[in-house]
Amino acid sequence: MQKHVVILGGGLAGLSCGYELVQRGHRVTILEREPHVGGMASSFVEDGAEYWCYDFGPHRFHSKDESLIDHVREIIGEENIVHAKRLSRIVLFNKFFDYPLNASNVVRNMPKTLLIKAFLDYFWVRLLDVFKLRHFTDRDFESWTTRRFGATLYRIFFGQYTEKAWGMPPSQISADWASQRITLLNLRDAVMKTLFRPKKGNVPRTLVTDFIYPKYGGIGELARGYARRIEAAGSRVLTDAPAIRVLRDGMNVTGIEYGRHDRQVVEGDEYVSTIPVTALAKALSPKVPQEVERAIDSLRYISIVFVYLKLNRGNVSPDNWVYLPEKHLTVHRISEFKNFSPYCSPKDKTMVCCEITCRRGDEIWRASPEQLKSIAERDLISVGLIQAGEVLDVVVKKIPYAYPVYDLEYKKHLTPIMDYVNGLGNLKTTGRQGNFRYNNMDQSVEMGRKMGIERATGARTDHERVATGKEYFG
Ligand SMILES: Cc1cc2nc3c(=O)[nH]c(=O)nc-3n(C[C@H](O)[C@H](O)[C@H](O)COP(=O)(O)OP(=O)(O)OC[C@H]3O[C@@H](n4cnc5c(N)ncnc54)[C@H](O)[C@@H]3O)c2cc1C
């Protein structure tokens, strides 16, 4: 029997879920708040006198699963695929350091007194740990990383960047973040990986040397490919259609009220939500109990302002992205779309996306494009990446729910919300936002597809286990 499934959110998780359902003869209605599909993996195209395309920061698609890569190639369209080289580095002391850390590169570039201090600190912390002279708790980001890299390397490469990107001390961030984020086990592991590359088939995400990317249109081509196929199958992908109220009778969802001015209600046989789980719980009508409401208000997100600078020069660097951890700089990372596909910018010009993390409503979030341009231009000049007078134009975009904040208390707040939402009989949550997780695009696609197959066939797919391991989240 054909089902009608209403899906909240038109990012990769929602769209890939819808795609698998329509492939199996079911009908979906996807409600997307923004005027475009793609969520965080959206892209924007300017096709006037000059062609420019750009994403929300850098988006590299990696997966060890060859069949998933083939699926993505098919959705984007084989004729629109390029192979890009993977390179990301850290700028410190006006020098480029490889990321993930490469021991010989660290030895070459680091000021020598600091290098000696880093090694002494490392051996000291290992001694304390191995002979159990100090009790390490692995409770927070700072203690987890210091234990494995020593105090100096922690501060230079991990601590200052994390504090800047999160806007909070690393001692207040859960160690879950470090264990998922840092692929290297410790300094010894960095040395071993410099000397011996892992065997083929066992290469971690961070050491993959190339990746696929759309030739034209940016990463949003994947989402647009899904949307086209869903619509071609007779289902609906509604943009500019925010879900406002999730109507329910007890723990059964009866419909979704959506729209900006002209509100409508859509009813389904089942519902899948990929919107932030906090937004979903807030939208439930009647409201959730007070203790769940309090938990919702305690979970936090980091927002990002993207400042895109169009530059009058062919290239800034060969990197996909460059981290700028130093505290005196406001920008924390830049990316250059030409290094994903050479067709993203005019030949003699380039575009750099400068990311600045913030909290929704703060000074950075409210800053004008002119103010943001001055900040980004000043930072890039100060580290020698561009020169004065090269900026031609600026574009600004923002994401409110970019990173879930894994503070020391997040699990305490997340658990009652997830328990409550999971109690809804005919609504399931998935995707990065639906799970308050740090997954990548491949994981959102995998979650969405598994969820779609499960809704379509009733067979268990273990969608909830995707991105729960100790894996790298880029
Ligand atoms: C700066 C940055 C860089 C990244 N780089 C990489 C990378 O290099 N490689 C990689 O694999 N991954 C990367 N990621 C992660 C990747 O973007 C995400 O994992 C993926 O796009 C998440 O897809 P999703 O569908 O799960 O969530 P989302 O994309 O967040 O989709 C949720 C959707 O719900 C919509 N929505 C929200 N509220 C409502 C509402 N009330 N009603 C209707 N719709 C609503 C949103 O607009 C959005 O479209 C990066 C992320 C960021 C922020």
C-alpha cells in the first residue's frame, strides 16, 4: 500500500530519505524552511557577466563505502563530476602546517625553543600517565588532548583553535568532541603516520588524497539532484515552507502546520524530522512537559557567519581550507572553492570564504557586510594570504544551527528531549540536526537513506547507529 510520508527539512538527510521512499513507490511531501534545498550542504550560483559558485564553507565528500560514492555520483550526474585534491593546513607563526599534523612538517616549521618545550611536555605527560603518577579523567577537551599531546602542542594546535571556534574554554567542552574530532591518537601516532602511510582500504578520512565534487553548481548539486528525482516521481519538495506546529493527539502526530503567511496543514501516514531536535520539540502542539522545555532551553548551538570575499587574483593557496587558530584573528577558517572545482570562479579571480563562529544575535551575527568585510580583509592581510586592494566584492551568509555545543552537561539535557521525541509513535528523527550529532554529509545521506528504506519496507536498517562510533567528523 502506498504511504504518504511528510518529511521536515530539505537537507541531505531529508532528501535522501524522500528519494528512497519515492524509489519504492511511496509519496512524500518535504517541507524546507529556506527558499532552497540542501541545508548546510547548500550552494549558491551567480551566473551573470561572471560565473561564481560557493558553498556554506568547505564541503568535501568522503566515504569508505564505494557504493555510496557511486550513488552520489549518479545523483549529481556523472558529466558534472570533477576529482579534487585534498589539502588542508593550519597557518601559525606565518607558516603552513599540515593538517592532520605531520611530524616532520612540525619539526621544520615550529620555532626551535617551542619545539623543545613541546617534546619535553609530551614526554613528561606520557611519563605521568604510563606510571600512573597522575590521574587523567579524559573528562573534557583540554584534559583529553593534553594527556595525548602534552601541554604545548595542546595549546598551539588544539586549544586556541577550539576556544576560538566554540567561544568557550576547552575545559568546558566534553571530551566526546575531541575523541570524534582528532584522528591522531597521540604524538607518537603522528610520527608513525608520517613515516608509514596506512594500508589501502584503511586510510582514514583525513588522509584520503582526493575526492569528488560537482564541476559546476557547488555541493548543492547533490541536494538539487535528489529534489529533481523526487519531483519527477510526482512527490512534492516545498521550499520557503517552514514547519511551524507539529500537531498531535497524545503521542501520535496528526499533521504539520507550515508556511510563512498563508499557513496550511499537511497530513501524512508517517513523519520524519531532520530539523533541529530542539526546534521539533518546541513545535509540538500541545506543548511538551515543562522539564523537557527546560532541557530544550539548555542545549546550545554555535552559529557561523560566512564572509565571501571575491578577489582580484587567480588563487590564494592550493588548500581546500586553511585553519587560522591564532587568537588575534577573528576568522577561524578560510576555504577557496577554486580548489574544489576550477570552474567555481572566473580564471583570473578567486573567492575565499571566511568563517567566523558566533552565537545567534551577538555582535558578529548582527555586523553589517561592510564591517564583516573589513574584519576578514584585515585578518587575511595580517597573515600574508592577500594584499590590500585585492577585495572586489563581499557576500555574507549565516547558519544559526551550525554546530551542536557538546558542553559538559549536554547529555543530561539531550536525553530527556530525545526520550520524549522518540516516544512519538509515527514520527522518527534522523540526520545531523535530528540527532544533535556531528555527522558529515556521507553520514547524513546514509542515515536518510536507511530511514527511507525502513519507512518504505518496514525492515530494520540500524539508521540510528550511523555516526555513533569513534570516527572523525570533519
Ligand atoms: C561549515 C561546515 C562545513 C562542513 N564541511 C563538511 C565537509 O567538508 N564534509 C562533510 O562531509 N560534511 C561537512 N559538513 C557537514 C554537513 O554539512 C552536514 O553533515 C550535512 O549537510 C547535514 O545534513 P542534514 O540534512 O543532516 O542537516 P541540515 O543540512 O542541517 O538539514 C536540516 C534542514 O532542515 C531545515 N529546517 C530547519 N528548521 C526547519 C523548519 N522549522 N521547517 C522546515 N525546515 C527546517 C534547514 O533549513 C535544513 O535545510 C560541514 C558543515 C558545516 C557547518
